[in-house]
Amino acid sequence: MPTTMEKVICTTCPKGCTLEVTRDGATVVSILNGCKRGHEYARQELTDPRRMVATTVRIDGGVHPLLPVYTSAPFPKPRIPELLKTLREVELQAPVKMGIPVLRNVLGTGIDILASRDMKTR
Ligand code: SF4
């Protein structure tokens, strides 16, 4: 397979370096520019991109109709639409305490969905 060169902008720190990554198929051959943290970021981004996800789920009996939630760890990017579909089907019951897992091991990823805030009853 021919080698390819891609540019990846590192978002690990505010410097925002442009890294030049050379790959041979799926194998990273070299990374130019940036630091060690940036190189780890580029490898992850090109082989298993992940993002923190913050959204809301429905909650019954609370002072608001929606509860903000977030992933306990960066979530696999290609599966985010599937995650959002799953979360659209969730309906919790108030009260809820900030930080509690509202879904454990979501979609078998080992990642939990956590409440971002308390939600008292109406
Ligand atoms: S490569 Fe290093 S210095 Fe550059 S943005 Fe990433 S973490 Fe910051």
C-alpha cells in the first residue's frame, strides 16, 4: 500500500500545532512537528478518534424537563449517532443527584453516562 501524508491539527493544548503524519496503510510511519502528547493525540485521532459527549435526556417529575448528561470518558466518534439515539429513548425519574451514572457501560463501551447537575422534584 502506498504511503500517505495527512495533516492533523492537535487540540491537546492552545498552541494548536499542525502535525504531519505519514502512514503506510493503517501503520503510522512518522509524525513531524509537535510534542510527544501531540503525537499520541494524532495516533489516537487517526486510529480510534474519540470525543467527550454532552447532551440532555428527558426526566419526569423534575423542575426542568431535560437533564444535562455527559460521557465519563471520550466516546468512539463513529458510534456517537448510535449513542445519541440510545439517549433519546431514556426517560429518568426525578430526583437525580449530580454525578450519578444514569446509564452504565453504554453500548458495551465501558463508558458511563453521568448526570451533570442535581435535578429536584417539582
Ligand atoms: S503538539 Fe504539543 S505543543 Fe502542539 S498543540 Fe499538541 S500538545 Fe500542544
